[in-house]
Amino acid sequence: MRVGIVTGEYPPMQGGIGAYTSILAHEMKHQGADVSIFTNQKASATDPSILVMNWMKTWGIRSLSLINQWAHEYQADIINIQFQTAAYDMSPWIHFLPHFTNIPVVTTFHDLRHPYLFPKAGALRDRIVMHLAQKSAGVIVTNHEDYERVKHLQHKTLIPIGSNIQKPLPDDFDAEKWRLEAGANPNDFLIAYFGLFNQTKGIETLLDSLADLRKSRVPVRLLMIGGGIGSSDPTNAAYFETLKTQIKRLGLVAFIHWTGYLENEADVGAYLAASDVVALPFTDGASYRRGSLMAAIQYECAIVSTLPMIEIPAFEHGEKMLLVPHDDKTALTEALNQLRQSPELRAELRQGAADLKRQFNWANITQQTLSFFEQVRTR
């Protein structure tokens, strides 16, 4: 099968969609598919076995005819759009690609919610996103919330994402070394946050909880893992400035370590594994859509997150992770303190994450994806 993937971001651009696409493309090659990528000018080819056409500076109407031209020259059996609005410079035109090509389009939606990026677009933005879903030959969603929105469509499936961070820890992994890198003393309780900064991540609540723990004389530090604002969403920079203001106001500057963007993903895994707990207090609840949560599961971390907006049987409170209400600093503080006081509970949650990560294996994800493509193209 010849698969043409359209994505608004691709390495070395920072962002979860680009990282997901790169891993998926390489695993597809491993499983026998031919793959070509159509993407942004800022992207580059990292593997000569995958043809990367980094043609696009902007995603206007002209991009649709260029995608069709590329797909026909490549003789693609399937065009797979990796869809997340911000990754296409917030342009509406990508929503109409199925009208510009006779090659079957399968759209992988990474987020079907009303985008917080477009609060003024309202129902119009929602309509054109659903238009893309309805006109696609097949739809892949990555989480339970989005599946509820497309379950009326004939050709749809739910395939979870895996962790974008995959490198195993070395046999001689030394957690204390990485804790020292994070500025943590042996007696410090080290909380890690991983991921980009945006308004859905609940970081303000985490900072408030950190301040409350410090006021209670708990020896706690916060480790901020990752590059911060990413490459696709311009609103993240303004949000980051509000976080820095909050940190100064709460007197937390000395108790937070920032890694910055880590090019070596093994370093991300090491910091996650060395932390006592990973806190991901999403404002919209724990979900399969969250790559940072998948990474914490991949490295078998003790996780505190927020109650899902929809039932997710795999996320068992107290066994796989602790779940608290979103935007509730008191509940988050209590959960963090509970884990600080109970090494046994931390160990149980790590084992729960180890059990859970088997569900998010990239080989299985890719096999499911290629099987769905085959169903769409041969029906």
C-alpha cells in the first residue's frame, strides 16, 4: 500500500502531531507500506526511506491542488490527513481536501472539540470540521470523547495514540543523577510536568498546589520537562507569559526547574522516571488524546491527572492513576500529599501504568491503521 500523509507539522518542528506522524510513518515502513509525507517548509527529511515533500509555507486554497498533484505523482492509494487545526496555521482550506482529489481521504482527528483557539468562530468552525469528517472516506479518532461525535458515520474507528517518547531506560539508569540535575535533594518530593503549555493543561492549578505545599513546609520541587510553547499554536506564547507572572507572584521561582526543549528523547524518559510523581491536571480531563499522559504511562510513572469527561474504563482511579476534579487545587494538593506520604501507593500506581502501557503499543496502533486504510480503499 502507498500511503500519502498530509500533516501541518513534522520534525524538527516541535509538537505532538509531528512526532506522532513521524513514528507512525516509520512503523508503517517497517510493516511493509510505502509512505510519503506532505508538510510544512519548516520540516525536513530525517530518514531517506520516507519521502518528505516540505512544500508548504501557508495552507491556503492553493495547497489543495498541490496536495492532489503530489498524491497522484506519488500514486497514493490513500491520503491520510493528520488533523489538528493549529498545525495548519488555523486555515480553513484543509477541511475541503476531499473535494479536490479522487483519491480516498482518511482523516485522523487528534481533537474534535470546539477549538479553544477559535472562541469567536463558534458553530462555523465546528461545522467545517464536521464537514471534513463527513466527506472523508474514513475517519480515525484517537479518543473516546471524539468517537461519541462521529459514531453516526459509517466508516469510523477509534485507534489510540502511543507515546511519542519511546527510548528505553539504560540498564545502568541512575534516578538520583537525574534528580540532582533537576535540583532535587534526596529528601525532596519531585513532581514532574511534561508537555507543551496551553490553556487546557491546568498548569495554573498545579502551580497553586505547589505553592500550598510549600506553605505547609513540604519539601517539594516542580520539574517542567519539555520545550514549552511548541511550533504550531501562537497563543501558547502569551499563555506562557501568564504562567511566568503567576510563578513570580507565588514566590516559586526557586522551586521550579525548567529543562527546556530536549532533543534527546531519552532525557525526557529519564526525567519522568526519576520523578516521584507526574502531575497532568488537564482542564478537560485525562484522555487518550494526551501524548504527555501516554509518555508518563510509557515510563511507568505514578500519575495524578483529572477525571475524564467521559468514562474511560482503562483509567482506573487508585489502580492505574489518581484522578481528581479539574481546576480543583485543594483536591490536587491532597492527592499529591497522599502520594508523598505513601511510597507504597506510588509503587502500586507505577505497576498500574506498566500494565496499562501494553494497550498503547505502536506496532498494534500501526497495524490497526493500515487495516482500516485497506478496508476504506477496497470497499
